[in-house]
Amino acid sequence: MRIVLLSLGAILLIALVAAPILLAPRPVAAGAPAIPPVEAAEQAAIVEAMRPPKRERPVIAIVTRNEGTEVTDFLVSYGVLKRADVADVVVVAERAETVRLYPGLAVEPDLSFAAFDDRYPEGADFLVIPAMDPGTDPTVADWIVRQHRNGAKVVSVCNGSRMVGTAGLLDGRRATAHWSAVAELEAKYPSMEYVPDRRYVSDDGVTTSTGITASIPTMLALTEAIGGREVAARVAGELGVESWDARHRSSLFELTLEYRKTFIRNNVALWRHERLGVPIEEGVDEIALGLTVDAYARTELAEIVAVAPGGEAVRSRFGLLIRPDGPSEATRVDEMLPAPSPDAPGQTLERELPRIAERYDLPTAVIVAQVMEYPWAPSATVTASR
């Protein structure tokens, strides 16, 4: 028995010594080739396909699942559309109960599915569908199907495409999705035509988009389709965004060996794990909040805890009721992050990714950009410093 224990101890010791060597990150290259814009005629056709189907001032239902909805997909879509003010934006869920967002936060919906149907018997003009976990909920899918049959156009963000597929709306259509789900969707829906190198794709009343950060350009395109180019440009300027066309380079996003190593290294490095607080106060910007929470949570090194004075729910900039995880006075965290900045919230990742590289390491910041499908090119300064 003693020999067995000594042998196991030796194996464990060797593994602990070897792991840092095997998983050590390689240098990250700085810079990346610019992605050319989409030709004007193609972009105009995409926007035209997203025009409102019914009302002059459309009704947009942002669909959520009470048990789990992706935080950036949801908060960014809400923040962009409410800021644009070209439509009536309603957050709906199966039940009039708290919606848990992942990887953090919780919000209150405006209406249940049934209450929405009562208030808007003609149905929505648009359904915005964030990623949900799982993306196979039959109740959510059935409601999407009924709304679509009633004339609503569908716009999904990231792996909201899974729920679109569950609703039967990927069959026979051109579509895209988060890079991690493309093979799965092609296998489940063989008549779907995957379109690479496009941030969002519209086909027959259904618009799908790529990873998490596609929420900004996709919602700006929807804003343009409803309110015109000038309104979209005004909102983009407030967000700090220069363009919102469908440009994308799919080959930049794949799960390479280096990315796998970073995931494993960060998950097994328990001594590096920490609990970070994010303060939320009345008027917090939804876009900046969602991107900040998502970015730090995706490091695989941080648990994110939202805190507010007294632990009370707060209203965001455009009226969303957000419930914190606890009171800022008593919730235990290792460190409190600065409050999300409302200035140019579309630039949040450009500000936070270098900070993540400084806090942890550059490969961790790069993997965050990969998971969020954000075309980040670390500057030479960031690369050299890490």
C-alpha cells in the first residue's frame, strides 16, 4: 500500500511539474490584416431584407429564457435598440419571473409570452433571439414559431441560432452562427447553407449572426433598416463604433491547440482563481455592463459578482430592472472592478482586453476575444508587455 501511495504521489508531482511546461503559452503576434468592407450593393440588400414587416413604429420582442440567456447578446441588443428609439422594445420570457443571464447578472422581463400575446394580438414585428441554454427549449421555440407565422421577422445573436434551428427556421436558409456551433448546426440542419466571412446574414425573414459581439453591428443594421442610415450613424457615433456592415473573417476564429491549452491552464490553476465584484448603480449603461461582465467571466479565472448599494435592484440607463447578487457593503469579493464606463460603450472590449492581459496574461485576453468572436488585434505595446 505504501508503495502504491508513493507511486501515485510521484505521478502527481511529475504532472504538477510538467503541466506549466506543457501548457506554457507561446508568444502572441501583434496586428492583423484589415478586413475589407462589404460591397455597398450587398450591404443594402441585407438591410432591405430587415425592413419592418408591419407597423411604421415596429414592436421588437427580445426573447429570453428564464433559466439562462447570454448576458452580452441580451444587454447589448437591448441597449442599442433602446438608444436608437426607432421601435417599441419589449423583453419577454415564458414566465413573468426573473431571467438569469450567463455568465452573470439577472434581470426582470417586461411581459410573459401570454401577456405579450394579449397586449399585441397582431404579434411582434421583430423577434431578437439571444443565445439561450439550452437552445432547445420547446416552449420558447413554439412561441417563436407562432410569432413568425404571424409575420414577425427573426434576428438571432450568436448561438441564438440554435433556438432558431429548434424552431425550424434554419432549414433551407443561408445562415451563420458562433464559430463553435457551425459544425453542429450543419449536421442537424443539412439543408442550411452556412455563409462564412459575414457577421450577419439575412434570408427570407430570418437574420442570423456570428459570435457574441456581433450584437452591436447586427442591432445597428436593424436600426438602419427601421430608422434609416442617419439614425444608425448617430447611434454608432454614441457607441464609438465606426462601421456596422457585415464584414467578418471567419478564419480568425477556431479552437486551436494554443487556445485549448489556455482553457486548460486557466481552469486547473485554482490558485489564480478570484472573485471580482462589478458595481451596478442607477443608470448603468447596459452595453458597457454586459461586455465587462462577459469579458472577465470568459477568462476562466474569475467569478463575477454584481453588487449594488443595499443589494437592491437598480434601473439601467434605459429602464431595465437589474438584480444584483448582493449588497456592495457586505458581499465578499477579492477585488472590486471599476464601474462600467458609459463613454463610448461599444469600445468596452478595446479598453478591457488590455487590462485583462495585464491582470492575467495576453493569451487569456486573446481567448476572451476568441470566445466573444471579437476581431481584436493586440497592439505591439500590449504584446511586448506580456
